[in-house]
Amino acid sequence: MENEGILKYIMQKILHYIEEGVHVIDRNGKTIIYTPAMAEIEGLEVKQVMGKHLFEIFPSLDNETSTLIKVLETGELINEYKQSYLNLKGKKISTINTTLPIVEDDKIIGAIEIAKNITEVSNLSEKIIKLRQRLIEPDTSKRKIKKHYTFDNIIGMNKSFLKAIAFAKRACKTSSSVLIYGETGTGKELFAQSIHYESHRKDKPFIAQNCAALPETLLESILFGTSKGSFTGALERQGLFEQANGGTLFLDEINSMSLSLQAKLLRVLQEGYIRRVGGLREIPIDVRIIAATNEVPLEAVKKNHIRKDLYYRINVIGIEIPQLRKRKDDITLLIDYFIRHYNEKLSKDVWMISEELLDAFLNYSWPGNVRELQNFIESAMNMVLEEHVIKREHLPSYVEELMLQNSSLNTEKREFVHVNNLGEYLESVERDIIKSYLIRNNNNITRTSKELGLSRQNLQYKMKKYKLNF
Ligand SMILES: Nc1ncnc2c1ncn2[C@@H]1O[C@H](COP(=O)(O)OP(=O)(O)OP(=O)(O)O)[C@@H](O)[C@H]1O
Ligand SMILES: [Mg+2]
């Protein structure tokens, strides 16, 4: 008896504090448990609901639309049912509900509903989809057409790089799926766009979605769209597959997509139609998939980051873009290209970089690849006034140090650092490294924290400490 009392006490505490809302009714439809989280979701007070019949509190519901009553009648579990509705305070709420019967001696004696509030996620999803819609709608308001990349923008003569280009050009003639592998900043998006704009799909949309940037449920509704639920206020919305119809969908960082969503993607690719989340209608689609990964594809498969079946389905044409450090012959070409580019953009008259700097560039490991090189040239050209040659002094000091640290020429130098205050010295090194990674990643905190092996919070703390919020 005493044990039961403790258990009941523990259950009450758990129910009071968990984030999911819980609503339990007895066999007559009367509420016997109603938690504060559920009250928050539905815009009610706990005491308003306790002991009352469901329809007394929610007069707009009936036997058909109430999941709790349905479960009471059928005795069947309703798993992860998504719904959107206006709560009693008029606020639009989206939840994922699981409703299950309580059975004793083969009789249904009640029903439990557990609701997870995904309103925030859902609102975000809507916003993203609306923004995208605006981007790809026909240009009626003389909006500037977004610049896109073509093969003319891809610079490189290295043998293995030319092979990647040859594969990409072949991909323009078909609609087969493409898997692009390359380290960060090697030009995966550049390749994907070039393929699209040189294929017969060029007049249809090219839509890019990063699979690492969003949580699973949000990504799913963005890709496949959502369907009107049985409640008022629910949404009927196209996903990216429908928006990209006839065109190309670029799925970046596919190795970060959850395995269950990868399974759904595979089904879509095999069957040629999609079903909106919560919907039943099969909508035929004709979309070319270009996927990208910054992890060696076979390793990603081995580590279960990419499903094997999906890998075979999307790797019909596999393109590997080599790292910049593996094609040093392209470094000079790219330097010239970016100098010309920024001469025009910044109205400068730069001709070249100094021999000393070229030497450092050729010996540097370029972990951020072409993007990093581009950023270095851009920041140096901003420092140049009337000069025609970019020299060491035009580069920010942390870049210089970074290059020297990584350069094979300078290994001896590092053994002879004289330090008066080790703590301060280490902090200055830490600051410089974080700064260079932030610049390399265009201030993308998620990516920088991942690369540095820090939590986002820890990185943000350090950025504040070193005043790196630019
Ligand atoms: N071969 C190249 N020629 C000219 N510019 C290039 C080349 N490769 C990359 N770039 C430039 O480098 C930058 C990064 O390219 P892109 O965004 O395509 O890289 P990515 O592989 O998608 O990187 P991430 O994995 O970080 O998303 C872009 O500004 C792009 O124009
Ligand atoms: Mg990219």
C-alpha cells in the first residue's frame, strides 16, 4: 500500500513537470488527468477541465474529430497524429499527438492523449516555405533575378578536377540522381547549380535545402508539404518537392538527414510521387535530385549516416571534387580569378600577389578550400589602396599566423616560442583560431562549433569573451 502511495506521488510529480501535455479521460469521456503542459497548449486552466466531459469543454469537437473519443470507441492506438487548430484563446497550435486506450479485463476503461507542442517548429516551417515560394515565383514585381552559377564560374585545370567537371557535364544530359562529394568550400553548390542550369530543366526551379540545418519533423514537412487535418485552421501547403516540380532539388549534407527520413526519400524516388504529411493523396512529381555530402560516401554508409539503399539510388552519377590542397596547380589560377573578380567589384587595380605570399599559399593546407582562398583574397583586397601587389601586410595577422602554423616550412619555428604568460598566450592563440574559423565559415556558428569540436553554447561564450561578434 505504502509503495502504491509513493508511486502515485512520483507519477503526479512527473506529470506536473514533463513538457508533453497529458490528458486522460474515463470511459464516460470525463477528464481524470489534465496536466499543466496540456492546459498551456490548449489555452485553458487545469481546474476548468478536470471532472468535466470532453464535449462540455470543446463544443466544436464531435465523435469523429476527437481522437480521445475515437480511441475510446475503437480501442485502437493513434500514433503520432499531427494536428493544427485554434485553441480556446484563439492561438494557432500545432501538436503531434499519440492517443492510446486504457484496457482492463478486455474492456476499454479510458483513453490517454499525449501531446507534443510543435507550434514553434511548425511556424518556422511555414515561414521558410513562404519565403522560398517568393524566391521561385515568376518575377512579376521586377524583383532582381538571383544570380546563379554555371560552368563558366568553375575555375580549375587540375586533372582530377577536370574529371569531376567531365562527370558533371555528363550529368546535364540526363535526369539521373547525382551524389556530389567534397570537403567544405570545394564548390558542391557551384557544381549542383551548373548541372541544373545546363540541363533541359534550366527553366524550371532549382531549389537547395540543407538537411543539417533543420530538425527532422520540420525538414519532413518542408520537403513533402503538409495536409489539412480534421481541425479548423490546419494547413494545406506544398513542400519543396512540389515546388521544384520539373526542376532540381539540391539536398545538401544528405548525411545529416535522419535515417527514417532517408527511407521516405527513397520511397519517393522509387515511386515518383509524394504524399503530404498528414495527407493521403498521391501527388506525382518529376524532380531531379542532386545530393551532396562532405563525408566520403562509402564511409558515411559504413557509419550509417547514409542508408545503403538510398546511396545506391542516388549515386547513379557520383562526382568527387578534390580538396584544394590536392590540386595545388589550381591555386594560382584561382588567385588570378579572384583578383580579377574583386578588382571589378571593389574598383581596385591589383595585378598579383607577392612571391613570398604565393609560397605561403602553396604550402598552406586550405581546410576551408576555395571558399577560404576567396575570403583571404577578398580581405586582402580590401586592405590594398593604390598598390598593385598583395603582400603579407595586407593580410590580417591571424591569417599570416594561421598560414605559418600550417605551413610545412615553419615547423621548426614553433618549437622556439618564448612565452612570458602561458595563459594569455594560449588565449590569444585560441582567439585567433576561432576568428579564422568564423570567417572561413561566414560566421556560421553551427558549422564552426562542429569543426572546432565545441558545443554551440561554448563557442558563443568564447566569442563573447574575445569580442568576436562581428
Ligand atoms: N572551382 C571554383 N572556381 C571558382 N569558385 C569556386 C570554385 N570552387 C568553389 N568556389 C567558390 O567558393 C565558394 C564556396 O563554394 P560552394 O558554396 O559551392 O562550396 P560547398 O562545397 O557547397 O561548401 P559547403 O560544404 O561549406 O557548403 C563559393 O563562393 C564558390 O563560388
Ligand atoms: Mg554548400
